[in-house]
Amino acid sequence: MFAERLTYWTRCADRRTVVIKCKTNTMNLFQRAVSPTPLFFQKLRNIGLAVAAISGAIISSPLGLPAIVTTIAGYLAVAGTVLSSVSQITVAGEE
């Protein structure tokens, strides 16, 4: 597991060593998924789900669609899925 704090060492131009400490977030993926999501990312998640659903319907359509349409639908399915999953695991920061 990650330490409570990480230490980063950097070198300045005059060869002095500077220590920068920052807190890390030790939440696991499940905790992030069930934590409150900011409103902006909730809207992005819903848009991503809609794009993925529409592109899935286009891909599975029994009609003979041109290859470019199904290719674009495949790319949109991936983009919608990534957008939804990243938006879901975004949590509200400490204010």
C-alpha cells in the first residue's frame, strides 16, 4: 500500500536539494466508485453512457450499414465507455 506521504527530491540550479512532500490519496477503486461524484462529472458520465448505448445500437443493427458508419460507432463506443468510467471514479476533493 502507499505510504501516507510521498517525498519527492528535486535539484535546484545551485545544487541545493529541495524536499517537497505531498499527501497521497489511499482510496481503492471500490471506495472511489461509491464516493460522491461532482455534478459536472455526473453529467459527463450520463453523456458517455448515452453515446455508448447509441453506438452499441448502431453496431448491432441488422441493417447493412456502410463500413465507415460501423467503424465510427465502434470508436464512439470506446470513447463513451472510457468517459463514463473515468467520470464515475472521480471524487469530490477536500475543499
